[in-house]
Amino acid sequence: MRAFNAAANWLVGKAFAMRTANKIALQRLHYADLRGHFGLSAQMAVRCIAQVCQAYKRDKTKRPHFRPFAAMPYDQRLMSFKGPDRVSLLTLGGRILMPVVMGRYQKERFSPAIGQCDVVRRRDGKWFLLVTVDLPEGTRTSASDFIGVDLGVANIATTSDGQIATGDAIEDCRRRYASARRSLQKAAAARKRQGQRPKSIRRKLCSLAGREARFRKHENHCISKRLVAIAKGTGRGIALEDLQGIRSRIRLRRPQRARVHGWSFRQLRQFVSYKAAMAGVEVRPVDPRDTSRTCNCCGAIDKANRRTQAEFRCRRCGHAAHADINAALNIRAKALVNGPQVSERHAGLQSAV
Ligand SMILES: [Zn+2]
């Protein structure tokens, strides 16, 4: 892994200087160096070139850097599964047979037909093999009705049916970990003043961050699973606001919250999308504009309609509702009005069927 990333880091400098992401050109010029100088195997050199091109293409204005333990791609020529609990990995010292541990969920979905894998070394020194598997998508039925889902901070997800997944558990968890973090940081500072290196405290801080992220992930899995199950069970699709809208709409008080919620939202949406695809449930994105300030009864749009975080009362018709449920109903209404956003090719296929 060190050799691979050292090679990638060197090669990406060359690619950046030459302003090229052309694999063939890079291979012609530097393949021999990757083999001779860095000692990579033939296939590792090929993967290294591909990895470098990808990193350079992502943002051509900045020179990418590869950390010594950045994830290393392993394809079918570099690895192979020997049964469900052992994997053979090519290293600079030849092939090694490594025992692997898989969770039950992963085991059920594991198939030998896998895509590219990444070998990852976590900061605590544990090694992971991230395996990509292709799962068949459910046959997607075009939905004629939708569950509108409003995503928020106080309530993570609210449906147009009136179900609310509150953010209380997550907020509790965030607070608990934030205070644990503060006291650990204090302890670390005290140790530093005494001239000691607070290494064990650092490790604890690190594991705290991991635990909080896993808790959120678990919550997001549960919420998205429930949403998709309801949609599937009632033969409806799921309507969500477009991501850009969510980011600009929610006003956040502290930058830390913004960061946390940013990825947490993206994750929830990703989970909804892939679980929906597996179940054959349509997800329809809608324009997020005014969903929270429009009256679902009469259509009046007024910022003052939303009195507090939780309360909606229409200034024109007097309609009162839970603010997030009102928003979810608006999202559903938008999805019903918007035609399905499919390409012509796709539409042609559907009509042919
Ligand atoms: Zn109204």
C-alpha cells in the first residue's frame, strides 16, 4: 500500500505537470518506472495509472496528493475470493491468503460477481476490504401516487401520510458525544501542559467520532428502510426535494452542524435511492422552492405562514397544520404535477412494453 501510494503520488505530479489524464500516454512514459523504481506488479502499475488519471480529472486546477495509506484499488487480477472467508491478495511479496470476516447482511448479498474493491486501512490500524457488488434492481413500476417526504433538522423525515421521524435520538447522541469530546480535549490539553503526549486520549477522540457517525448511519438505514417499505407496500413512489434546495433552505446556526447535517442528508438520500431501486420504487425529485411556506390548502405562498419551526398557519385561508407535514404534502403535490423525468430512450422503452 505504501509503495502503491508513493508511486501514485509521484505519477500524479507528472500528470499534473504535463496536464494530461491520458492513460496511454502516461503508461508509455512511466510504466517502466512504476515497475522498476517502485516495484509494482504489472497489474498494480496499470491500476496506479488509472487511479492517478481519475484523481487528476476530478479537479484539474489542484495537484492531488496520495497519503501513504490511501485506499488501494484491487481488481480481479489482484485478488480473488477463496470461499466466503478467505481472500487471496497480491502484494509486493507475492500472493497472501487473508482470512476475512463478513457481517450477516453482507454475506447474504455477497456474490462472486464483484466489481472493483478497495483495500483500506483505518486510522486505528484495522484493515478493510470494500467490496462492490451489483445487485439486480427491482422492476420499476411507474408510480401514479407518491409519498412526499420532507427532510429537516428537528424532524429528520416527515411524510405526507403524517409519520414523523424525529431527530431527537440523533441530537441526543450528538450532544452526548460533544460533551465527551470537550472533556477529552480538556484532558489532552492538560497532559500537553505537563509535557506528555496525549496519545491514548487522541485515540479515544478518534473512536468517538467513528461511533457517532455509525449511529447516524444506522438511523439513516432505519428511516430509509421504513420509507421504502411503506412506498412499496402501498404501490407508491417517493417524492423528495432536490438536494441543492435542502442545503440552501435550512438555516444552520453553527458551522459544525452544517457539516454534520450536510453529509447526513446526502447519506439518507443515497440510502433511500438505492433501497428504492432494489425494491423497484420510483424516487421523484421535485423543485424545493417554497415547499415550506406554501399553504397546502389554498396555495398561498407567504413566509409568515410558517410561524415557528413546527407550526404552520395560512394567513389567507387560516389552514393550520404541522409545518413539516404541510411541506411533505406540498412535495407530494409537486411530484403528482411533474411528469416522470425519464429520457426519451427510456420513455420509448416504457411505451414499447
Ligand atoms: Zn391557505
